[in-house]
Amino acid sequence: MNSEEQSPPNPEDEGSHAKLVPLRVRANGDRVPLRLRINGDLVDASVPGNQTLLEFLRYDVGLTGTKQGCDKGDCGVCTVLLDGTPVLSCLTPAADLDGASVETIESLARGSTLHPLQDAFIERGAAQCGFCTPGMLMSAKALLDRSERPTRDDICAALAGNLCRCTGYTKILEAVEDARDVLIAERKR
């Protein structure tokens, strides 16, 4: 490990980024009606009882920014915000989300204006292959939404369940700190 690399965050640490939502599998033929908000838009749907939120977002709604990785809750690439809390969409049953609000990576930018996290990831070179980036950004957004001045330790804890195989994590952590500082400055205006 070179001097710029840092150990990956440990998902077993207290404060790990995403809560695990138990998957309650229903019979394949059972369809469940649901109404929820996705990135602010009201969506009415009928989903198979065994469909995950990840599958619903990617294949039914067409929001492919949420990546499909391990499908076991180990990598964090599928992280989205459910009522403001990071969750692993590969383990979250879509049928249980009636009345919920879901935010995906597609919600961060406002038109051509990137979120400060997106700008910081670009400036710091925090995204290399980009596969883990949507999950990292959503976990970081949840942290910055709930904590005005998170420390490096807070950031590490929030990203503990997001694995990256390309970076040494340092640039990612610095990018989140940069975005934090931009958001603090914006609040002062």
C-alpha cells in the first residue's frame, strides 16, 4: 500500500453507511401495488412480490445509475436513499415501499448543475472506473444532509459499506470533505 492509500472502511464499524432491510420474499405470481416518490416524482406501480428495489429502479423505472454489483449487500454500489437513509437496494423489497421516498444518483444534479459532491469527485479524481461512484455519492449525500460538519472519521463510517477496488479511498474522503466545505460556505451565504 503506498502512502496515499488508506485501508478500506470496515462495514462492521459502528455507524456503517446503510441499514440492511430484510427481504421478505412473496410468491412469484403475487403482484403488489405501490405508490412512492422516486427523485421527487410520484410513481404508481405494481411489482412482483419478490422484486428488489434495485431491479425495480433499473428494469421497470429505467434509472440505471444505481449499479448492480454483488446482489448480496456486500459492496454498496446499489446504495440509494430511502426516506433519506442509505439502503442497499439489492436487499430492499420493492413491494414494501408503498408511501416511501427514494432518491437515486439521478437526483443529485439539477439540470447541468452538478451537486457539490459530484464536482468534488471530479476535481479530486475520486472516481476511477466509476462503478462504485453512485453508491459512494449517495452514502456521502446522506451524511452531508444529516451532519453539517462531519469529521474524517464520520465520513469513513458513512462510507464503510461502499467498496472501491480502484482507489486508495484517500481521494474519495478528500472529495467528501471538499463538498462538505462547499456546503458549509453555501449555508453561510
